[in-house]
Amino acid sequence: MIAIENKILSIIKRHKSGESIGITSICSVNEYVIKAAILNAKKYSKILLIESTSNQVDQFGGYTGMTPNNFKELVFRIANSSEFPISNIVFGGDHLGPNVWSNQASYFAMENAKEQIKYYVNAGFTKIHLDTSMKCADDGDLNFPLNSSIVAERAAVLCKTAEEEIEQRNENELLVYVIGTDVPPPGGAKKESESIEVTTPEKVEETISLTKQAFLKYGLEDGWKRVIAVVVQPGVEFGDMDIFDYDRIKAVGLKKKIETKNNLVFEAHSTDFQNQESLRQMVEDHFAVLKVGPWLTYAFREAAFALEMIEKELFSNRKDIILSSLTKVLEFEMKQNPKHWEKFYHEDNEEKLSLKRKYSLSDRIRYYWNNKQVKESFVRLLLNLSKQEIPITLLSQFLPESFEDIRKDEIKNTPEDLIINRISKVLDKYNYATMGGN
């Protein structure tokens, strides 16, 4: 195999040399989010890191119906239509491990996880998060965490699978690995919490030490050199209606610990809804990889709902136009198929439940945009709004940030551009944090 250095390594090396820079990890399969991320990367001529999660995309299609190859093809199609070089895209696999099959015995769950890793590697995913922290059916009491040595051993087994698979390819970027896990597991927290427990420096040391030992046991010395980050809980999280903000004082122990590790940074999950100064502080404190997902689909949802309000104002009295009824269709489909939200939203009051289904920060609504009826409703919304230019007075009312950008001739007054612009406002906060505050 002709080995090519992974593009992310240069960013990590610059950060470890003292530059306050990082990279945003886009964790979403939403096409508008992907396009907004691609246009953002194109604007700043930077590397785009885009990741799919183990429950979204796998060898069986995940909940999206996509394999890793399908997902890569989707991103490439959007990149080509946006004239963005596909060579500037790095694909990552998030929480890869037995998580999806945790209801099975560990042997079978790990066999599925190994096959999942192979599919990701063969599709050209080169940033791999090895997450073996979740207990399987035969791992004992679920109320207690899995033994750290077992977690490390399973991570090494999956790394060995990935390394053996990459050797089969003639030419490829070297794989880089992320170890450790955060709370909650992939898919979001199931319950609100009054506080978030920050990972201790001692736990970080244990994770690094045990995982290194396991890697060396399996002859993965070279693979260990390409472990770039450790996932920890820095004290940031969001619930249905609450945001836990970053407090760098509570994370000072973590900052000092990672500074003793020559090649490692932290990867922060659930950074959604943090303000841009907090995000910048996180990068300064060596959380050099910032993952974001639900915030971006939340912004997409905000724009879609705002456009429906505009549609109602424009066409409610037009008998020749059938309204999209987008929010009603979504509500109906979510109630008909509650599996994506019922374990996460805990309310006895139906009015409160309805609010959460629509507006919760955890954005479980993101699982329903590919539903056939929802898709048809959304397409109708865009079609209706394309019949005439949206008056700037309505944009000022329902999408005021886009109103300002249209007035400055920075974006076009089309439904698609308005959606992309809303998502881009979130990405701008991550640009500020990861590009040295510029």
C-alpha cells in the first residue's frame, strides 16, 4: 500500500506546536447541512471533516438506509455540484463499535462491529472513533460501566481489523484514530441532568495507558502513533430545553493532562448550542476537534418552519395553491412512529410533549425528514415559495438575519439559499473558534 499522510494530522501538529486552531467535525446526513458545510469550507479554502455515526450509517444501512459508500457518494455529489474539490474532504466514522448491537452477546456484537469497521475503511473513511464502551447483553449489570481493560481490549481488536483492511488497498490516506467516549452514548441523552460530570485527569490517563497497552499487545505500534485524540466529557451538554455551558475552570485539570501527551488532543462531542466564545475557549484548552450535529439540523428545522410561516402569509387565501402543512405533517408522522423520540421526551402533558417534538434542542425531529409524507410536504413548501419572490418584509419578520444578508447582497432570495444561510450562521461560530478567532 502507498501510504499518504492523513490531512487532519497537519492541523493536530499545528495545534500541538502552540497554534490555537482546531477543526469542526460535521456530524449529519442532512443534505442541506452537508451543502452548507461544503460551501463554508469552500469559502475559507479549508479541509472539511464530515462524519457519520454508527447508528446512522453501517453495513446494513443504519437508520438512514445508507452504507458508508452510499454516504460518501451523497457527499461527493453535493461537493461536485458546489465545485468543491473532493480531495479536501475527510470522512470520519463516529462511535464505531458494538453500540448498535449492544442487545446481543459481546461476541456477536463485536463481529458486527468488525464488519462495520471494514465497510467504513473500504469506503475511504480515514478518521475512526473506536468506541467500545457500551455494555453488551452478556457484560453484566448495565448500571455499572464496562471494565476499562475490556473497553481497551475491544478497541484494539477493532483497530487491528481496520489496519488489516487498509493494507488491502493500493493507495490510501493513513487511518487516524480517536479513543475514549463521552456521556451520553450516540443518539443523545435519555434524561435531563442537573449537572454534567467532567472527566477526571486520572480517567484520561487510565484510558490512554490501557488502550496503549492493548494496542501494543496486538502489534499495533504504528497504529498507536496515529491515535490523535481522546474523547472526554468537558462539562458541555444540552437537554430538551437546557444548555450546559463550558466552564474552563472545571476543565483545567484536563488541559494540563493533555499537555503532557505529545501527539494527543481532546475531541469534544455535544458542543452544540455553546456560544462562540466558549467554543473558542475549548479550542484554546486543547479540545481541538469540535463535533456538531443536532445544532445544524435544528437550524435547518428553524428555517423550514420560518418558511412555512411565510408560505401561510403569502398563500393562505389562494384557492389555487395547496399549502404544505409541514408542521402538521411532521407532528402526525412523529406520533404515528414515535420510536425516535418516546424514550427521550418525558412528559405526561400532551401539550408539553408536542412542544418537545417540534422544538427540543436534542432535535429528534431530524429523524423524520426522510419520511415519504414529510419529504412531499417539504418539496411542496419549496415549490410554493418559488412561485414568487419572498417580500423582504416577511424575511425581516421571520428570518431577520437572512434579511440583513440579502440587503447586503451576500445571499440570494431563494428558499434554498435562506435555509443554507440559517445553517451557515451556526458554522460561522465554529469558524471563529477553530480558525484562531478570525
